[in-house]
Amino acid sequence: MNILKPPLALLLTVGSLFFSASALAQEAPDALVKRISQDVLDTAKADKSVQGGNQQRILALVEEKIIPYVDFDRMTALAAGRFWRDATPDQQKQLIAQFRSLLIFTYAGALSQVRDQKIDFRPMRSDPADTDVEVRSQVIQPGREPIQLNYRMGKVGNSWKIYDVNVLGAWLVESYKGSFASEIGKSGIDGLIKVLSDKNKARVAKSGK
């Protein structure tokens, strides 16, 4: 998978995720994601700037509603796989920052395409003592087949955070893992950082941010 071109299905669906920090500590993970997903969908549908493709507004919405509740440290470490241990602390910091920026634009792409989707959640099997769970759902789009959309969530302190997303049976982290390994194999960890950095700079310039 090209690390710079996530699946279209991911762009269409992964944007609807999160809401308030206090709720993270109080609600079950499935109830939390259900409430937050609906809130983000409703906001995106009602916001004329989002519907009109205003990149500044879309990116601001991503920063407000989504980014604080993603475990980028864990997500980046998993995507880097065995190479994570070989990276220096500074390289790890740069990888997290660049992967974070990459996913911000991915989430922004998802929100810009929200129209009439609905999300149906499946019953979650878990124990109250669990610190790692999977929340399963599907995106309903009129006239189209439902899209599987599942979340892996881990407990960080008293809060639940997303660290992986599954669209149509493919986990995001696993998809990036192969691409990251390929790039590292060609040009090392610094090479991967540069590829991500260059792409992120181009996207910032395009968005006018």
C-alpha cells in the first residue's frame, strides 16, 4: 500500500470518531464512540464550510474533535514495527509528528466527504477490567453496501484512545506497516521521515494553512 494514498473507504469513513475529554473517563468505549461519531457526523453535515470544502475549517474541526483522542505514540510504534526499537529518541519523535500530520489530512479528507452516512454499532464483548477493546460498527450509505468500520481502543490512564482502525477488514496500522518497512529498507528511518515530511509540506501548501 502506498503510504501517501490511504484507501478511499478510509477517507470516506474514518473521520467520525471523538468528542470530550471528560467523557473518555466516564463512558464505556463503545458508548463513547457511538455518541462521538454521531456528534461529528452531525457537525460535518450542518457546517456549510465543511460541506463547501473549506480546508481551514475542516482541519480545525479535525484538531478539535479527533486529534486529542488518538494515541499517536502507540499507533506510530506499531506502524514502524521492529524498526521502532532501532530508531533514536529524536527519530521516534519526528516519526510521531510526521505520522500525526499525515493522519490529520486523512481525517480531513474523510470529513470533507461526509454527506448522508449513518453508523450502526455492533454489540461489544468485553469485561469491565479490560484495557484493550475492539468497537465494531458499519457505515450505512444509501444505495451502497455497508462499510465495515472497527476501532481498536486502549486505556491510557483513565481515558480511552483509538490506536487503530479497520476498514473493510484491513487494519490501518498493518497497512502502513508494510509501506513503512519498504521505505526504511530503501533509505532508512531518516528516509521515511523525509518522505512523510515532504508530503505533509505539500499538503499544507495546498490547504493554504
